[in-house]
Amino acid sequence: MIRFSVKEDGAEIAKLVLVVLNDMELPFVKKLGEEKTIEVLTEAVKDPTYRYGYKRGLVKEIDGQVAGIAFGYPAEDEGIIDQGFTQALLSLGIEDQKLFTDPEAYPGEWYLDTICVNEDFRGQGVGSELIDSLDRIAQRENKQRIGLCVDQANPNAQRLYERKGFKVIGQQIICGHQYNHMQKELNA
């Protein structure tokens, strides 16, 4: 079942977001360590405006377990999406640090920030189902266009997005990695 995420998913969301952050080789994770990063993310998920705040995501649940997640936000929210992270750091007595500094979203789109499948459920179509369900959350935010960035070093992911109707419309650098920006128009 695919559903909107809830606060109670926080720890599971944090573990899957950590997979993505490790792939991006963010210095923050290396500095704090994985356990503390999960603690901060779990706290931040409680803030609905946060980049990975519970109101911004979808969860694929299988037999009561979080099998995968997809999180994003309307482009116009990009300026506020990390305030919840800052608050979580401060509430845990950690100095404010920025995870992300590069803009990612293009104007007018609902931007897929992160999608990740629990390793126990990979190869079962979970990621594909999440991608197919993105229109639910985009339309809830009154958006008729979904955008995302795919690492140029990951052509398999790009081919999957292309099969799902996304087209490359630009390139950008995020955290020192080259990405293709892709978009898909939703049927009105």
C-alpha cells in the first residue's frame, strides 16, 4: 500500500534518507556519524515544512514495514525546507550546519527531492510504484509538473525515469555532482 507518510514513520524515514545522504557523500554525515544523523533526521521529520517532513512524503508499506519513501516539495518552498533541520539540530544541542546549499527545484514544479527503497525490498517494483504515485502528492500541492534531478553517473535511474515519462530539460551541479534535471507534465 502507498500512503502519505505520518510522524510515526520518522525513524524509518530517517534510515532511508541516510542511504541517500551517504550516496551524496555529505560532510555533515561524516562529521556527526550515522547514529547521530538518524537522531537529527528523526526529530526533523516531525516538522511538516522540513524537506523530509512527514507531510511532504509518500511511503510504500509492505506487511507493516516501510519498504520505500518518496519526498519532495513545491519549488516555491525551497527557501524554507531546511528550517526544520536547523531546529532539530538546535533542540539536540548541535551547532547549526547546512546539509544542502545548492538550489535544486525549477519554478512551477513539485520537486522530487528523494526516493529510496529499503534494501530488503529492492527489485520488487517498489521504486517504480512510488514514481507512479507522485502525481497524488504533486496534485495535492496544486502542481501539474513534477521535476527531479538524476545523477549523470546513474544512467539506469535516468532510463527508469524516462520510461515513466520524464524528459531531461537541463543540467546542474548539486553537492559537487553533475545531475540532469528532468520533468514530467501531469495530465490535467
